[in-house]
Amino acid sequence: RKSNAIVYINSTYEPINIVSIYDITGRLLFEQKNCNTAHFEINSVVQNDQVLIVKVQLNNGGVATSKVW
């Protein structure tokens, strides 16, 4: 979820291991490894009018990808 140029990531089942944020062209804008948390937020790379691809890898190896704007 993106709100006021902040991306909020929540995992209810398994802690988050890696968060990667890409722009629409696939360029890596941000990556944080070893998060080990169920809630993560980032605002340093987000612009209000930018479409982002958020990739989250959980501690159990599961991966979720979402487009936010």
C-alpha cells in the first residue's frame, strides 16, 4: 500500500526477509535484506506520481510482488 509517498508492507503469516522496490522500467530503487519483521515502511525512494513494483521475500522463501501507484 502506498500513502502520502510512503510504502507500507505488512505480512500476517511470516516475517519479511527482503524488500525490493523497482520502478516501472525494472530499475532497482531500494533493497533491504534481513528485515526480520512483520511490518516495513519506506519513504526515501517514493514519489507520489510514480508507479512502483514491490517484491517481498518472506523468511520461509515465499515471494510476493505487487504494483503500487
